[in-house]
Amino acid sequence: MTNSDSDVLVAGEALIDFLPDSPGPLAGVENFSRRAGGAPANVAVALAQLDAVPWFWTRVGEDPFGDHLAATLSSFGLPDRFVERDPDAKTALAFVSHDADADRAFTFYRDGTADTRVEPGGVPDRTLDSVSWVYVGGVMLAADPGRSATLDLAERAAERDCTVVFDPNARPELWDSEAAFGERVREMLAFADVVKATPEDLRAAGFDGDSPDALAAGVTDAGPHTALLTLGGSGAFARSTDAAPWGADEAAHGGYEVESVADTTGAGDAFTAGALAALAAGAGDETDDSADGSTSDPSDRSLAAVLRFANAVAAVTTTAPGAMTALPTREAVREFRSQRD
């Protein structure tokens, strides 16, 4: 797919992840590897890898890290039309720490950085008129003017009947309190149609529930018609209401076993991109039950099929270090599934 045919706009931060060379607290890490990152940037690149090149609206500094991000996004085929450069602010940084199970935590350097400085109207109405799907992430809600710009984008997209996909992406270090985070999440839910989240994201935002089913029901009761919950090693759960284009549905998938997990950074974003690609295109060959994806009903957007594909995209991502550098092509996902399905 060329970008002129794109039906998706992704909006949010692009930053530099510094990955440690060993697990444990950051204070004990001697060496780091630089990687392009940021949840929305990961989603945009993952979509491009899956042959669904989106528009990507972001802002990076006119500094060496911004140069690296712009070059990396371009190398994956993303157009630079909405990749803004800020001469007066630095590019955001995030240092990642890993525990023994490769689960990660982040330490951000993001005070007044370029990504926080996108302004309302950066994406014109005519672009929103040309797409059907808009993805936004919760990190952008932590500071103005990025918060106002993101809410403005979601509101205008909803007014144009775009399907708005929202990932709360709770990062406690960026917020004064869980109450403040929850307030902004609820504000965004007024415009969102599909929410992808972890149980931890939803509980941080004030949702109650001991089970994925209860948490997903809380999301759909709040307005969105579809909730997609990633559950780490337990796979994923999804719920939709009658308001969803694919109808009322509920599904769970236990995920795929990976022999050796190298890094979970970006796995949730890979899942999001896989789910978004599947929902936007219909199940098609990417979510078909057959091992090689050779036969399918392109009108099928069952949540079970979507979870199978999205979990496969996420699983492949965990087999290599980094976020963008580990994102798989459609062919890699097909091969992975052919060995397991």
C-alpha cells in the first residue's frame, strides 16, 4: 500500500529509548543501546511493516536524536508530511530497565520536549476527511499543548466518523496523580471508539474489575464500542457492543509461546498495530485460521480472528531487542503462525 492510499493516521510521541545491556535497576547499568521508540511511533512503523503505511503526526527536536528519529521513520517508509521539527526544544528520551523476565519500566526525560509541543490544528480537516482510522496515545495527554492538540484531533476525527483508537498507556512518572491520569483518560473516552489497554492501565485510570471481562465491560460502558486488553503471557481479551461495525462479540486468545524472549519493549504496540490492521482491512489473509493465510473471508472481523493475528505480531516482536527494529513484516507473521497454527 502506498501512503496516498492510507486509511490510517497515527498521532503521538516519537522518542529515543535507551536499552540496558543487562537486567536490573538503572543505577547498576553500565551500557545502553540507542533505539527509536515511542508507542505511537512504534504503532506507525508496525503498520508500515504490515503493508498498511499510515500518516504519522509527531514532533521531534532539531538535534541529533531528532535527526535519528526522522531518518528511522523514513527508512520504514513513513512520509514526513506530519513529522514536525522543533528548533527550540529537545527530543524526548526514555531509559528502559528490564527485570529477569524481560518486563520493562521507563524513566522519562520529557519536560518541555518537542513531542509535548504539537499544537491544535497540526493535522488539517482535509486529511481527517481522507482517513477512516485515527490512533492516539495517552502519553500525549500528560502535558499541554500536546494534550489539547491530541484531544482536538480526536474530537475532529470523531466528528468526521473516523474510528478513533486510544491506548491510555499509563506512565505514572509523567502524572501528578492517578486521579489526574484518570480524568484525562475519561475525557478522551468521549471521542474514542476502540480502546487498547492493559488491566494495569485501566486500574490506574480508575476502572474497577478483577477480571479482563469486567474491565472490558467498564470500558464499553464508558462509551467506546470495543475494548482490547493485552494480558502479557496470558494473551488477550476483547469485547465489543452492538455499536461496533463488527457487532457485539467477545473473545479470548491465550497468545503464542516464544522459546526465548529477548525484549518485551514494543510488544503492546505491535499488538495494537496488528489489531488495527485487521479491523481496518477485515480479517483477510492476515487473521485467517489457515496456517498460511491462503483462504479467508475478507468481510470477517471477528474479535477471535483479530486477537489471533495481533497476538502473533506481538509474539514475533518479543524475539528481538528494541521496539521498531523488532517489528515483523506480514510475511514473518505468516511464517510464525504457520509453525504454530
